[in-house]
Amino acid sequence: MSEVENEKRAPVLDPIDRVSEIIFGLIMALTFTGSLSAATAAREEIRTMMFAALGCNLAWGMVDAVMYLVGTLTERARNLTLLRRVRSAAAPHEARAIIADALPGRLGTVIGAEGLEGMRQRLAALPEPPARARLGRDDFLGAIGVFLIVVLTTFPVVVPFMLFSETALAMRVSNAVAVVTLFAAGYALGRHAGGVPWRMGFAMVAIGVILVGFTMALGG
């Protein structure tokens, strides 16, 4: 439970948000480029594929942006509700129990009664919270960021089809770009998690290939 009204992200999107949207946009684009036949695809078919991939990611970028705002507002409203429950509890031990239940995993048990009491006192000392949850400037910037990431991820895998007239070569370059992007996304997640970045990079490539295969098999 943070300071509800002044809750801000720095940066607006955290690494998991950014990488997730990159992977999502990339996989959606790959389902279109992967549907082409290197031997028989004509220029008109390639043009249709590029517009379809861009249109799909424009639509899903908008959906993801809206859901980002919905999720942010929902979480903020939940935080407000928890804050009010803590402050209106009949006794300190009831407030501590509410805080412990809201903490992830077994953190409430690890912190202990003294730590929970300190949190209760700090929450009680906060200014009066707003009547309802609101979205702020950073939230809308985050939604714009989600939209742009999904849409812009389309271009690295479709641009080779604009640059090369030979479809087979364009597909090889497009797939190579996709593999590098997936590896970079996994590497970034690995660094963020404090693990072994290159392992996560290769794992993300494998996961991406599997997800693209499933999506295409299911008609995506």
C-alpha cells in the first residue's frame, strides 16, 4: 500500500511492462510474416500482409493501452480501499491483520507485529485520501507507451519485405531480426530479475518460437 494519490512509476513503464509489450507485438507481427510462402508469395500478397500486421498491432496496441489504464485504476482503487480499512479498524491488531493479509506471500509473518505496527502508524499519519481513485498524467503516458511499443514492434519484422524484392531473403532477414529482438528482450528480463541474462535470452527465443507456432496453428 503506497501513498495512493501520489503513486508514480519511475520510469512510467517498468522493464517487465516494456518487455512484455515488445514480445506481444513481435509475436503478433510474426504470425503474419510467417504465413507467407517464400516460393509463391507475390508483391500484392506481401503488401496485404504488411498492412494486416500493422492494422492488427494498431488494434491490439489500443486494447492493451486501455487495459493498462483499467488495471492501474483498479489497483489504485484497491489501495484506497485497503487504506480506509486500516484507518477505520476498531483496534490496532485488526489493522495489523489487514496489512499482513495485503502483503505478498509470507512477508506479513516475516515482518512481525512490530514492523506491522510501524506500517500502521505511518498509514494512519498520511493525509486524508481522495474520495475515489483517479488516473494521472503518468498513467496516460504509460498507456501511450504501451500503444507505441506494440505498434512500433511491427516494423522491424516487416521492413525487410520493403527492402528486399526476393521474398525468401526478406523472410530470412525478418526472422533473424525477430530472433535478435526476442533474445534482447529475454536478456533484459534476465538482468532485471538478477539471473543469468544470456540464459533468459535463449529461453525467450524458444518461448517466442513456440508461441508463434501455437498462434498460427490456432488461426491467429
